Amino acid sequence: QVQLQESGPGLVTPSGTLSLTCAVSGVSVTSPKYWSWVRQSPGKGLEWIGEISLSGADYNAPLKSRVTMSVDKSKNQFSLDLTSVTAADTAVYYCARGSSFNSGFPYFDSWGRGTLVIVSS
Amino acid sequence: ETVMTQSPATLSVSPGERVTLSCRASQSVSINVAWYQQKPGQAPRLLIYGASNRATGIPARFSGSGSGTEFTLTISSLQSEDFATYYCQQYSHWRTFGQGTKVEVK
């Protein structure tokens, strides 16, 4: 049974960097899956941030210049860095596992519980 | 960006009723659509993938249909635990979500 757990600061100052980690258990991060980040804010609903897999990383175009994702195989976890944050980045951040069926493109079949990140001074 | 539009925004229903939720894509996404259920304070839970395939452990009262730009999630007989917000998501052109349909008690 795969489990994901987000961790990181709940408060980030404007213009700073939001850094989150997702610890994965029950499956290896080296498996052929898509390790993803999704955020949810009242104003924008659910928003895909990006994903990382054995093939590399892909990011949502509006965020691409500010996002970096990485995988730590030794700790079986993956991470998100979002730079130059503003109040608009305040949201609940979820890590999720993407699996594919036929198409090769991923949907999200396992989610972490989410962590609230507030951007404020 | 592929925009997913869900209707209605809110649906007021009674337990036992049949519920139909709609989702329209701004361009064809083939059958690359998933449906999720979210309750307050919880993460979304996968219900349907590939437009019509139930995820592991999802009751048979949930079914999905559609292809191209029009998709439907049907709950055949609404149970008390089904009151929640439902989201569609396409994964054909990157990943985008609909704005959600809240199913509330009538």
C-alpha cells in the first residue's frame, strides 16, 4: 500500500523559496511512475504544478520558470522548490503518484494528506 | 491550456437518488479523463480513470462515461458518504482539473 507524506515549512516569506518534501513508502521512487505536486487554493481550485519520472521532469507552463523538482533515491522521497513566492502561492500542497493506463499519460491514484503553506511576512 | 468545465457547480440531492455530473473539455482529450472525490479537509480520492474504469476499491454505484470532449460521472444511488465535491481532470494535454461540483444534501 503506497503512502505519501508531505513535509516542510507552513509559512514562507514573500520573495522567498517554498521547499517541500514528499516521503514515499510502500513503493520505490525509482518505479516507473510520475511523482507529482498539485496545489489547491480557494481562488484557483486544483492546479497541477509538475511531475518527475525516470524520463525527467515536466512543469506547468505558468510556473515553469520558478519550479524545480528532484528525487532522492536514498531516502525514497521527492521534493519541490518554488522560488519568488507571493501571496498567490498560498495553498494546500499535495504530493501525488501518477500512474498511466493505455495512453501513457498519468492520472493521480495516490495522494498525500496535503500541507498548508502560507506566504506572508 | 485545456479547460475542463463542470456542471452544475452545486447539486442538491437526497440519499438514494441517481446523480449525474457533467464535464466538458475545451478540446478533445480522447478518454484521458479521471474523476476524483474530495471531502472537506481531505485529499482528493481517485474514482475513475480512462473515462470509465473504476479505481481499486471504488463501489460499483460509481460509473463514468464519455470520450472526446463530453464526460459524465454517474452515482446510481447516492449514499450518505457520497456527499462531497467531485472533480474531473484531463491528462491528455498536460493535466488540468475542472472547478468541481459540490453534491450537497437537499
